[in-house]
Amino acid sequence: MKKRCALLMVVLLTVILTACRSDSSINIDVPLESDETEQFFAMDTIMSISARGFSVAEAISEAKEEIYRLESLLSVTDPGSDIATINSETGHAVIVSNDTAAIVTKANEMANLTGGAFNIAMYPILRSWGFTTGDYSIPSEDTLSELLSNIDYSKISVKADTVTLPQGMEIDVGGIAKGYACDAVKEIIVNKGIKTAIINLGGDVQLVGSRPNGSAWRIAIQDPNGDGYLGTISAIDKAVITSGSYERYFVGADGKTYHHIMDPATGRPAQSGLLSVTVVSDSAYKADALATALFVMGREKAIELWREQGDFELLMMTTRGDVYITEGLEDSFEISADYSGANVNVVSK
Ligand code: AMP
Ligand code: MG
């Protein structure tokens, strides 16, 4: 419930912030060109797509169908999905769709890039904490060490149109699927000749082009400590994707808070000193996997990877309340009035 409210907040803030800046130079008299917005529920979250141009209703409807199609392939809980079939037939090569083979391949590339901080084989561990069902509990040390012995993602084999898992391993692509869907939806929209759109898949945002007047979109980033927002990022044609401990959590019988981003090194919620990580990139699947992985890795390792890679930018908030941005966001990040006293540290190469 908490998650849905937070996501709706991002949706609303996005709409409000873009609406507040409407520009009188937009020519609303151009025939046949129109604005369309559609909001719907998929992949366990609230999604919205807004676009301006010709045939936008048709493009949005196609995009929605694509999201439902990807959901039916990638859902870990739908027994008919590719992922559920791979999980139930471990030890066997399972024939899957091109998209499933592609997302598993990309997930493992991201696992290699992040030293295993991103790991789709964490599913049984997430289940042991109750994150897959909502039936939360704290697993025992014995349970965790047994489950941790079977998360070696390098044993996941993708060959042409088949995926094979070793006996007993199960995967979940929830940490990358919405980003992958953002990329797919963007492609559909761009192929229709639409030059301006905003795709918001539960707070994972993909921008197509600029706002109609040519200026940057302003995306509100959720405040990890409350219901407001931490600040805004102005961007054109980018994916802006956030992972945070506030998105899904429970309070255990011991009174401690346990969140849903797991550290594959411990089998426990990552305690890296971060509250949230936002990644801005040309590639949404990459931004999605990185946001999850960099949350696990913590600020210093995240910055190290940023220095090595150079194809994404970062906004991070620490548990101590400090804000860090990489230098590419210096001109585009604006802290909200709620945090006007906060120290914004700009990280350079
Ligand atoms: P996100 O909201 O993109 O950060 O994804 C979080 C979701 O990814 C969780 O709800 C889990 O399903 C899954 N997950 C949690 N920890 C990891 C991890 N270390 N690597 C890959 N996926 C993870
Ligand atoms: Mg993610």
C-alpha cells in the first residue's frame, strides 16, 4: 500500500511539474496532433504514458499491449510465464521468447558489471523474507546460508532461445523488467514518429525527446524520508530510474525495518548507507539494474563504477541525510525546498 502511494506521488508530481510549466509557445491549433495520457495498472504498479503528436492514442494503446505482453512473459508469480516455467523446470533447457532470453542475458551482463550486486538468482532469498507474498518474516541464519549456496548467476545458461538453470535455482527479473519495458515502449513510440512523450512505469521514468516547447522535462524524485520530493532532475530523452529502501519494507518482530533490496553477499537487506539511488541514462534497462545494484554497493563503489563507465549519472541520498550528485547533473538537479539546508555534494571525475 505504502509503495502504491509513493508511486502515485511520483506520477502526480511528474504531471503537476510538467503541467505547471506549460508554455504559451505550444501551437495547439496544429490539425490532427493531440495530447493523450493514459494511466493503468501493470507489473504490480501504477503506470502512465503521455504523448503529443499524430496517432498518439494508437501508439499508447500499442505500448500498453507491449507492457502486458512483457508482463505475461516475465512475471515470476504467473505460472504460465517464461520465468515461472524456467524456475519450475530447473536442470532442463526451457524454450523462451526472444525477450526473455534477452532480459536474462542483459541481467547477467549487469551482474558482471556490478560484481554480482545485481543478481536475479536472489529470488528464493526474497521469498524467504516474504517479499514475494507479503507474508513477511525474518529467515534463520541456517536458511539464509543454505539459500546463498545456490545463487551463482554464472551458472545461468542462455543459448539461442533457451534458458537453463542449475537444479534448485530460481530467478526473478523484477529489478530490471520495468527498465526493459521502458526501452520497449520508447521504441514503439519513436517508431510512430512521436517526438515528445513521458513514460512513467511506477516511478521508473523514460523521456522521449523534450517537452513540446523544446525545453527539458522536470522529473520529481521521491523523498526517501517522507511523502514529498527530494528534488527535481531536468532531462531530455533519458531514462530516470530510482531504487530506494522506502519502496517496499516491513517491520519485523524485533522492531527493525527490513527492505526489499537484498545484498547477495549476505542474503539480507542491503545496509550500504544509502536511502535511495537515481540513475539517469540513455538505456532504461541499464538504469534500472544499476539503481538496484548501486543501492547494494553503496556510495563509494557506485562512484567508482560511475568513473569507470561514464554512460550514466547518479543522484544518491545517504542514511545520514547527505545528497550526492555526479557532475553531469550539476545543472539539472534542483533540491526541493524541504531540503534547502541540505548539503548537495557534487562528485567529479
Ligand atoms: P528495483 O525496484 O528496481 O530496485 O527492484 C527491486 C526488486 O528487485 C526487488 O523487489 C526484488 O524483486 C529484486 N531484487 C532485490 N534485490 C536484488 C538484487 N540484489 N539483484 C537483483 N534483483 C534484486
Ligand atoms: Mg531496478
